[in-house]
Amino acid sequence: MKSKVYNIAAIAFAGLMAISAPNYAQQSSGTGSSSNSPAPTASAGQNPATTVYSLATPSAIYSTNGSIAHIAPLSAYTFNDLGMLQDSTYRKKMQKLQEQMSALQKEMSSLRGEEMKKAMAERSKLFAENFKKMDLKFDEKFKTLGKLHLNFERSDADFEKKVQSGEYKMKTKAYTKSYNVDANDKLQVENRYGKVVVNTWNKNEVKVDVEIKAYANEDDEAQKLLDLVKINDSKDANGVNFKTQIGDENTKNTWWGTMTTNGKTTVRKTVVNYTVYMPAKNALTIANSYGAIVLPELSGKLDIKNSFGSLTTKALTNPANVINIRYGDANIESLTSADVKLAYGSLDLQSADKLNAEFSYSPAKIGTISTSGNITVRSGDGVQITNLGKNLKTLQVNAQYAPVKLSSLTNDNADFDVTVRYGAFTYNNGVNVTSKSPGEDDRRWTTTQTYKGHIGKGNSDKVIVIKSNYSSVKFDQ
């Protein structure tokens, strides 16, 4: 602050020195004064008046011959007056330095941008390589489809061999029951430790045949286990019900299976297998555990829950089917419309018209989706869709920690909107990306990329929306 004041004072002093002496002489002979005292009169023969300059700019100063000289105070000079006195060399140097600084900043920004592009390219390459590895793993998983979990039929066959050798003892009994039904009656089956096989016929009747087996090390133990198994049946206003009961509250926590201690194997096992006959149009509910479910072509509403067992079906044409499988594989020929939940298993679905599905830790292989699909996949080996139907309107996929693959897109025309977070989007020449965010020239690196465009000629009436977190998306011809 002080230096600025000194600079202003110096400029003022230089300006005053530049004013001609006659002007100051004229000012020194003036009569105006702020003092009430009379001005002394110069006598003839005295030397000309000499003006004394002061940067303090008093309202009046006295010359050496006693006359008064008036000087305007420094504050009376305007900014423009002082600016005219600035050194033009200083201004030129400052302007040059500013131009050099601006050029340097542009160069630094350009260098940072180039380095960012290189880093983004390396990351994209890494993601692409990782996706190829995931893709190979994805295909490999489907080679073992249906072999990921326990094969209960093989387990039963092993027990039969040991019964024939005399190592295990087996006791059996059968149960059969039938009810007349109309089109509004629902059949409900609840079972465990066995399979449920359904057949259809042209009768207004439901029939259930149950084969019950008990295995143990001794005959009497096998008989005790067999006596614990009971089939409860009933018919009410809602339909016909069958339920497997094993023991009572005192035997609920009894262990089942085989156990080896000190080289000796102890076996306690029951198998309850249902064979069902019913009209194809009636509604069916099955809740099963530790066994397979096998279904024919059905048009009635279906509600399936199965744990630790597989599901195999023909065409299921009802528009309100519900399927829930845990720890088991599902092999389905076709679905007209269904809500499907699959956890810790695998799905092989040949075709679906409308599909709403959730997959957790389960690879899903889907042939054709004809009208619409809404799929959520969490963790595991992801989902693969082979064909998009000509009448498809929307396909939405949300994936986390699981890859998404659309294949055989050669003859398809569709629009797409793909967002990947911590992942990659790979595609071939048949896919045209029209918008990418961030763009190729964007210097920022972000965890999220959005791609919009079309497959083939595009089709605004056929839209694919995929959102992927910590996983990748692939479009393959």
C-alpha cells in the first residue's frame, strides 16, 4: 500500500516539474490568497520570484522573495491525468507476460488432456480383456447347465443298489386318492424329500398316486421311518389339497440322510414321490423341497416353489404364472407370461412372450423374448439372450456383478440405451453408437459411461435399455 502512495507522489512531482516556468511565475504574481495578511510588495531591482515546490501540496507557499504561489492539491488531479504519465514500457512488458502465461496454461491443459485420454484408453482395453475372460467363463457355465446341483435320481439309484446288496434295508408303501373337480377348482400339492410329476388328462378329476420309501440300516428302523410318513388330503371351496406330513412336533428336527462315524455309515432316509393326474386348464400350486418337479404343457394358472430341486416343464401358456426356484436348475420349454425368480441355480428357457425375471447367483440362458422383458440379475455368471422377437417392444435389464450378452442380432432393428458403471460395453460392426457420454474428446475420466444408438436400421418402437454396475455388456452378431 505504501509503495502505491509513493508511486502516485512521484508521478505528481514529475508532472509539476514538466510545467513551464512562466506558468509558475504567473501563478506567483497572482493576488488571490487564503491568508488575510497583505502580500509583501517586491521592490524594484530584486531578483525574479523563485517557486518552492512541495509534495505536501499546501494551499499556499511563499517564494524566496516573499510572494505567494498557489498550487492545486494532489487530489485535484484525475486518474486519467496520472495514467497518461505511466510508463508505456511497463505496460507492454506486463501485456507480454500475460500472453505468455495464457499460452503456458493452454499447453498445460492440452498435456493433461492427452494423458487423460491415454489413461482412459488403457482402462477401456483392460475392461475389454476382462470381458473376454468373463465371456469365455459365461459360455463354459452353460456347458454344465443342469449339473450344478444334486442329482436326486442318481442318489435314489445308489440307494437301490445298496438295498440289493443288503447294506441298506428298505420299506415301502403306496397311497392313492382322487377327487372330482370343475374348472374353478385349484389343485395344491405340498411335499418334501421327493419329486412331483404331473400328467394331464381329459377328465374332470384329480388323482394322486404317492410312492413312499424308507431306508435304514435295519428293517425295524426302516419300518419306523415309514410309519412317520402320512399324506393329508382335503377338498374345500378353493379346491383340492394334498400335503406330506413326516412325523410330528417331536420328530421335526430329526436328521435325514447318511452319516459316517468311525467307519460305520448310518442311514435314515425317506423318499416321497408324487404322480399327479389333472385337467390341463385347472390352476396348480406346488411347494416342494429336496426333489424335482416335472410339468407337462399347462394352460391353468401356475404357482411353483421349489427348493433344493430342479424344475422341468413343457409349454406354460397362462399369462399369470409364478415360478420361484432356490438351489435348483430350471429347464423350461416356453412361457406365455411369467414372473420368475431363481437363486443359486441356473435357467435354460427356450422362449418367452412376456418375461419378468430376477436371477441371483444363477446363469440364465434365454432363447427368444417375443414381446417384452424386464430382467434383474445380481451376481454370478449373468444372462444371455439369443434372439429378440420381431414384435418385441421393450427389453430392460439391470445387472450387478453379472455380465449381460445379447447375441444373434444380425437381422434385428432396434434402438438401445446402455449405461455401464465400472464396466465395459463391447459390440461389433452391426451396432451403431450415435451418442456417447462422456465423449471421445472429454478429458474427464468417469466410472460411468452411457451409449445410445441403434442395431441395424434402428427402431424407436423396439427399445433395449441396459444398466450395468460392476459388470459388462456385450452385443454380438
